Amino acid sequence: MKQKVHDVSNAELDHRLKALFGAILDLPVDQVGPELSTQSCEKWDSLNQIHLTNAIEEEFGFTMDFEDQMRMLTYDIALEIVSRHGR
């Protein structure tokens, strides 16, 4: 069973989210970080935005509202959204 967001440390959240982004965007984990955005990564298109949203919801056990889905345009924003839920 996956751990809920409130059960994990910030470092573990970051690690799990980086692994998820790397898998979906087909990037090495060391290329996933604050500089990653829809503008800097060709593979982060509208379809992969949906895949990322679904994977985040499944991995971290919450439903992302539409506003958060639309503003998740950088890795840092995704991390902030995941960190906010369940805390």
C-alpha cells in the first residue's frame, strides 16, 4: 500500500515525485528538478500533463483540483501541490 502524503518526509516526497516525473517524461531522475517545466521539456506536453496528474493522484492518494492541474507547469509547483495536500 502506498504511503499517503502526510506520512512521508519532504525528502521522500521529492524523491518519489522525481521518480514519477522521470518515468512519465522518460528523463533520468537527475534531470528532474526546479528548472523542469513545460517550457524546458518537449516531452511535457498536454498528454503527459494528464499522465502526470493521474500518476500523482494515484501515487500520493489525493485528487488534484482543476486549478492545481492547470497551474502545474513546473516541477516546483508540482512539489508544492503534493506537499500541500494532506499536511
